[in-house]
Amino acid sequence: MGEGNEGGADEALVAAVCPDLPTIIVFDLDDCLWTPEMHELSGLPSISVEGPLDPKDNESELGTVGMKVPSRRRGRSGGGGFDWGGYNNDSEEIVELYPGARLVLRELATNPKYRDVIIAVASTSLEPSYSRACLKGIEVVEGVTMRDMISHAQIGRSGNLTSEKTSHFQLIHEESGGVPYQEMLFFDDCNWGDHVGTLNDKFGVVGVRTPQGLRFEDFEHGLEKYRLQRR
């Protein structure tokens, strides 16, 4: 993932065992990897939320599992300041990975067979700075954030980016040195438009829709779909 790795013999072995892996795996963010969507937040999520990094093991190592928006409720004393931090109640705004998405990212981070797979994100987020704050803060495994895993992050819908993710993929294609679209695998919730269908029709990108958020079985389905299409 991301930067190249040393060890030619090991890489040759991985390539021999896993010849059908995508060159690039691209993820949507809002409603695919995490919830809630950025435009639903009242401000920048800047406070780390700690918890077990493995969703299957509550005794696993602790790390930043979410990013919280500071509470802007006025203090109980009636003073002029705000309560930056809030309380543990339903009014808290916390961005967290879906459990399945966390499992998928942990698999990509720890399984050697994905070592040379490039990870990218393509998001039409209305609040790109919020998205980047979450990428920078949320850990996948101890000491490794989402941003550490990502080689290409195309987020937003301004400048060269539009509400159509074809623009995001064109930039990923260019930044990656021309990796063919047919060597990419894409996951997107498609709740606000069929980006998966559009990208397949225009560029031949293999994609999987994740309307309930990314599940591990969606990831496995995507890999199999990619393998069969590459034959």
C-alpha cells in the first residue's frame, strides 16, 4: 500500500499467490466507510474519541476510533463561554467507521498480500476539510491513521473536481502514473447517485454498491467480481 516495499523475493511470492488483486482500491467516504455524512455536522470534528481498534475484540489495543465535533452548548452557569467538549449523550456528533469498513481497512493494513495494493479515496464531500480531519485522526491499527494508508485522496467538488466522480477518477488515474481504470476496484454507497454504474460505463471501473455502509462481505464480493472480470 502507498509507498513501495523492499524484499523482491517476498513481493514475487505475493504476486504469484495473488495475481488477480486490483492495482488500486478506491473507497467513497460518507456512508461507505464512515457515518454520519460531513454535511450533517455542525462543525469541524477535531476531538479524538478513543476505543478498541478491533471491532471484534473489546480488549484490543486502544486508539482513535472516531472524531468528535466540539459541543457549542453554553455552560450551565449561564456565562458567556461555550462548553468545548460536551457530555456523553445523544447530542454528540461523532464520525466513526462502519464496523465492516474498519475490518476491511485493518485487513488491508495487516495482510501482506495487500502490501502493494494502492489505496485511494474519491468523495464528493461538501465539507472537504472535515473529511481530511477525520482521515488524519482516525486510526486503523495502532499508530496508523486512515491518511497514512491512502496514496491518493480526491475529496470535494470544486476546482477540477465535480459532483461526478469521473472527475475524481481522472485525477487518480493521472496521479498514479496512468494506472488503467480496468485495474481499479471501487466501493461507493450510491445513495445519492449511481457512481458505480457511471464509472463502469465510462471507464470500465469494477465497482460494488454499499448502501448500508461497507461490509466485509462487500469487500470479498468486490475482489471476486474484479477477478472474474479480469479473466
